Amino acid sequence: MAQDQSVPDIWLLSDARNDAVLEQAIGRLPPQSGFVFRHYHLTAEARAARFAQLLPMLRSAGHWAILSGSVTMAEAWGADGVYGVLHAAAPAGLRWIATAHDAAEIADANRLGASAVMLSPVFPTRSHPDGDTLGIDRFRELAALSRVPVIALGGMTAERAESLDWRRWAAIDGLS
């Protein structure tokens, strides 16, 4: 697995659950962390406005501002990159944080030039408390297949990242 030092270690994902405390959560992130703007609960217009509202705060701390949306939308909104599954090569000039849950999705991220892979769910999550999880051993097996940095997602907290002995991790609730 590649150890690209430029990919942030800590990532906050936005959600309807953490919107009310989002500015405080962003303010607590270490400088040059990663932020994935999801906010699927908002209309397109409200979503664009909320992203524009957060962008100056993200920029001032040197955070990566990644948008869960299309490449066109990310370019128009001034995001640093896109989050999710792509079916073509990574866009020039934008970072791509690929989502993966299995070996096939990691292979796609490797082949298509992802900047990093967000691999999930490692542990049970508030979103899917009874869903299947990778667990520590399967997470490590899959992470070893990646040629780009891997970010652990799913029920992550600082304590769980430490028990996993993994420096790159992301959370919704665990950082809010």
C-alpha cells in the first residue's frame, strides 16, 4: 500500500446528524485534515449554499474539501475533489476519494487512479448498527490490496483507530 504523506490522516464526513455542530467539528479538526461534504438531506440549491458557507472555514485550516457529487459539480463548487465510485479515470486536477467495501472496489480504485480509498464499514455504525462489518482482520486484508492510502471508515473514533493501529480514519459521529 502506498504511503502518500499528502493524504490527510483525519477525515470528517458531513451528514444530517452532524449539521448543527458542523462548524464546531471542523474547528476541532487538526490542520490539513480531510472533509467530505455529503448533506444528501438538502435540496440541490440548499446543498450548494451550505457547501459555499463551509468552504472558507475549510480553506483557512488547509483542509481538503471533497464533495460527494459529480466531477462537474465539484469543479463548479470549487471543491478539491470528489467522493464515491467513479466509472472512468480519476479527473485531472481533482482528487478522488474512492469508496470501497470489497476487493473488487479496491481494484477499481487502483485501476482508475484514486487518490485514496475510504474502506468501510470497519465497525458497527450508528447508520447501520446491525449491518455486516469488515472487522479488524478483513479490513487489514483488503487494505493490503490498495496501491493508494486507505482511510478506515465505519464506527471509527480516535480510540478505535488506535486499537486498529491505523493512522488514517474518518467519522461522522466520532468527530462530531
